[in-house]
Amino acid sequence: MIKYKHIAIEGNIGAGKTTLAKILSRYLGSSLLLEEFEDNHFLKAFYNGKDFAIHAEIQFILDRSKQLADFFSKKHQLIISDYVPEKSLIFSKMNLSNSEFKIIKDLTSILYKNFQKPDLIIFIDRNTDELIENINKRGRVYEQKIDGKYIQNLNNGYEDWLVNINRPVLRVKASEIDMSKPEKLANGFKKIL
């Protein structure tokens, strides 16, 4: 029996969060909560230039709060998600001015305060070169301008976030898990959980 009720998979862009979340959800029989980002009209503009950074983050916060309200309006025995909603703070701290970051921080605390938080975070560690390779492989046009420096800065942001989070974190090196063998992978995680 898994002692956790809400497990979130986190990691940098291209770490394999969605793939692992889908595998665990399938084999553990959980509800699946996936990050929705395709409808964020400002995201593509942000990747073309930082002018739309605050617009993209506000859109993410509003979209996620609506998604979470819909999702948590139903009962769930076990939840596997491929993101932690507060991740906006990592990106915002890196991409926004101090005054804009304060706006995002305030919005996040107000809009997410009543939603169930993950009681375990599985964090996928992957090096910058592998992340860039994965980003390029999946072929999202708007992500092709992401460079190694941006990814490394995000890695640093995630490290700061992990130090200050007050929830259990299971760090996993991507090189030590084989997502091409989903059943074996899920059974390994089931033993750990």
C-alpha cells in the first residue's frame, strides 16, 4: 500500500516528468494530473524574447488554478502529477523583476492556497546536455531557442527551491531509471513508495 496520496514529478524542462508520471499512473492505478501549457498564448512569445515573461506566468497561474479547481472537485485515491503548481516561482524569480516576482508570488499564494499539495515530490535530475537533447528531440518549435545557459540557470533555481521546500523529496538520477521498461520501473518505484 502506498502511503502517499499525491505524488508530483518535478524536474527541469525535458527531464522526463510527463513520461514518468504516465508510467506511474498507469501501473499504480492513480488519477493523472498533467500540466497544460499548450494554451498559454504568451509562452511562445516569451521564448522569442523576454517581453512576455510576466504575461506567460500570469497565464500559467490562472490556467493552473482553473485546472486544479476542476480536478479537485472530484475525489481521488491517489494522484500522480507531472508538475508542482508553485514551480512558477522558480521561473518567475529567474525571468522577472523583483516587483513582478512579488506579483506572481502573491497570486500563487492566493490562488493555490486551498488546493491539496503533493505529499511527495519525485525530482528527476538530468544534466544540461541531456535536457537540451530531449528538448530538441521532442521538436516543439517554440522551445528550439532554449540554450544551455537558460537550462543551467533553471537547474540552479530548482536547487534553491528544493533546499527550501518542506515536503519529502525523492531525487532520482535520470541515468538510473529506464523508461523504456515501464512495468519494471513502476514496480521499482512501488517498492520504494
